[in-house]
Amino acid sequence: MLKGADDSVMEEEDSASQHGEMTSWDINDIKLPQHVSQTDWFQEWPDSYVKHIYSSEDKNAQRHHSSWAMRNTNNHNSRILKKSCLGVVVCGNDCSTLDGRKIYLRPAICDKARQKQQRKCCPNCNGPLRLLSCRGHGGYPVTNFWRHEGQFIFFQSKGAHDHPRPETKLEAEARRSNQKPKTAFSPSSLRLNRVQEIESLTGAVPTQEPLPLLLSNLDAHMPPADFRGHLSKSSQEPTLSSCSGQLLPYPRTAV
């Protein structure tokens, strides 16, 4: 019994030692832990001062993914990727959608694009948009660090976000897609446009004949391309310009 109790105490001490090793490291350490018994599940919204050790095969960790709006920041250590939070774009009128949700847009990564974004109107109420910057790390943006070492990817976050969560990348793409103007063309409108084009070419009054027949009749009255070079100087039958759509005389060739 005594031996079993001693073994249990030793196992607890080993576990505590491993846990301490897993949490005591800093992203700037020369050497990081390599005897990792279990990696962490990927965190999409890391917040506060946290550390995670991911498997090097984790696709999200490989892409340094985060649902926070993060952009790359210059770092003196080339082995460490540094990212800073951009905050969230909110409605200046603090409006709400019909289902009670607030407008929390994802800031653009590029500085110029982000400035242009703030000059646009709220997609919900057409009010002004404004950028709510992140100041959760001692007055500076929250910073995330990524470092690849052997079979592991080490992640460390410094600072706690002091603003609402923005929409995710997928939500932002879906919103922009829904805002794009969609022009629908009905078959009848397409047919009308083609009839009007034929009328402008031939001067004929449109009939109820099928379009393919009208087009074939039009082609029958148009001289072939190789025949135009044999026209006389006085020949000035009109042809259609491919760029402007205007009627122009056939090119004259010397006889």
C-alpha cells in the first residue's frame, strides 16, 4: 500500500512538472518544450493572455487563422510571426437589425481600404461607420505570436480584446456577395435587344419570325469579307463598325 501511494505521488509530481513546463514557456525563449504529450484543440477566438501548443499538422494553425481581424506586424525575430488586432467597424448610429443584432463589420487589412471602408454607409441603416480600435494590451492592440518548432506550432496571445467580436471572414464574404447588384435578363428582353440590333442594320421592320431566320436572312444580304476588296470606288454600302456600332462605308480600294 505504501509503495502504491508513493507511485501515485510521483505521478502527480511528474504531471505537475509537465504542466508547468507546458505553461511556463514564452514565445521568445531560445528553446521551447519538445516533449509534449498532448496538443491543444485549435482556438478560433483566442482572448486574454493565453498560450497554446498545436500540432504542426493542424491546418488552421498552419494558416495562423483567427476570427479576430489580425494583420501582420513587423517583428525583429524572423522565426516568430507577429500579428496585431485591428478592432471592429461599428455603426455610428448604434443601430440594430430586425432580429436585434448589432453591426460589427470586419475591418479591412489594408490601411487605404480600411479608410475607404469608414467612408461607406452602414449596410443596415445607411448611417456613418466608424472604426473601434483595439486597445486591450496596455493601450495598444492585442498581439498574437506564432512560432513553428519541429512537430509543434506554438501560439501566444498578449492582451485582452476590449471590443466586440467582428464578423468572421466567411460572414464578411457572404455579406459583400449579397450586396452586389444583380441584373436579371429575361428571354423576352434579350430577344427584343437582338431584334432592335437587326432593325438598325437592315432598316427593316421587325417581324414575328424566329430570330435565327432573321439572322440568316441578314447574313445572306451581307457581302463576304473577301468580296469587299473588289468593290468599285463608287461603292459606299454601309457596314457595321465592330467597336462603336456605327454604320461606316466599306473601305475603298484602288481599282
